[in-house]
Amino acid sequence: MTPIAQRDGQAIQLVGFDGDDTLWKSEDYYRSAEADFEAILARYLDLGDSRMQQHLLAVERRNLQIFGYGAKGMTLSMIETAIELTDARIEARDIQRIVEIGRTTLQHPVEVIAGVREAVSAIAAEYAVVLITKGDLFHQEQKIEQSGLSDLFPRVEVVSEKDPRTYARVLSEFDLPAQRFVMIGNSLRSDVEPVLAIGGWGIYTPYAVTWAHEQEHGVAADEPRMREVPDAAGWPAAVHTLDALARQQASR
């Protein structure tokens, strides 16, 4: 890939964006799916005693290395959880209902979060941008297309995991050191922590609801290489702030 041309006075050359719950809504639909799943299991279990949510989360974590992230993995994990918690008593028609929950989740409408297009456009006018999103390739490609944002991103990366190695690989394809990269996202675990680990910068915009797995991280609240902003409107200013800090660091 052709290296990114550096603009005068800029230390940051590339800004990455997460997709789910950063550019468009996602977790809301997964929470709705979990509620529907609970309603099915309520026919078989006392949900107050079954620790259903904890069990489902444990199964999902166990299956990540096999099924990956996304609605398909969630659906298979729900089926496995239902079989385990009901001691295989769950009826075939209820297994079919769980499959329908997964299908509905895969087909949910894509709702772009307020202010996102304007913020990405403003940043793209000054910096190179890349979309780095995690999950099922087919589903993510659908969401990118349906979001109407694909025209803003010359490069899109759909990855199976967001860890330091993945970010290092992406940046190597841009022939860019991590010190010149900022990642924007709603997950400290996936969008910020691994980028900080390789020397990059992060902008954290929390979403209203977050999957429990993504809430586990080791990022300090006062991390100097990260800025937290409440919504997309704050992204351009936060990028400028980190760019200034990166210039100061480079001049030492």
C-alpha cells in the first residue's frame, strides 16, 4: 500500500474508527435478543436462580475462538446455553425460536449515530482515515454498506480480533508507526487499550450499553495518551489535541 503523505505540521497521519456502537447502533439489538432469549428460557427455568446471563456470557467467551464475534456466534452460544441450563429439555420449536432471534439480529436496520457523518467528514478533510471493525465479515460488510458511510472510508478492515498484533499489522500496511495513529471507538478493551500498547493514541466515546466482555480492560482513567469525549461532535477537537501532544512528544 502507498504510504500516507504527511501534511506539514501534523504528527498524526491516520485516524481509525470502530464501527459497532461508534458509527452505528449495535448493542441495543443484542440486548433485545437476550431479552427474547430469557423469555424462552423462562418456560423452563426460574431465571432468578439460574444465573442465565452469567452462563451465557461464559459460553460466549468459551466460543469466541471458534465462532468469533457477532450475531452468529451469539446464536450458537444461546442454543448451547439453553441445552445446558435445561438439561437438554428444551423443545425443538424453542431452538427454532432462538435461531429466529439470531436471524432478526442479523437483519436489524443500521442506524447511524447522531453527528457521526459530520465528524468523520471533518476529520477526513485533514487526516487519512480507516474503518477498523470487528466481527462476522458478511454481517459487517452489510452494515458498512447500509450505513451510507462507505464513501468516507477509502480503506476498510474487518478483523476477527482487535489486539496489538492486529493493529500493528494494519499500520504496517500503511507503512506507519503507531505514534502517528489515533483510534476512535466505544470500547476501551478493543479500540483503545491495544492501540496504546503499541504506542498509539486513543479517543474513547462510551455507548449507552456495552457487552460485559468489552467492559474488562486495564486502561487508567487518567491515561495521558487517551481522551474521552461524550459524542461524535467532540472527535475533531480531540484529534487536534492528541495531534498537538504527539508533536510535543516527537520534538523531545
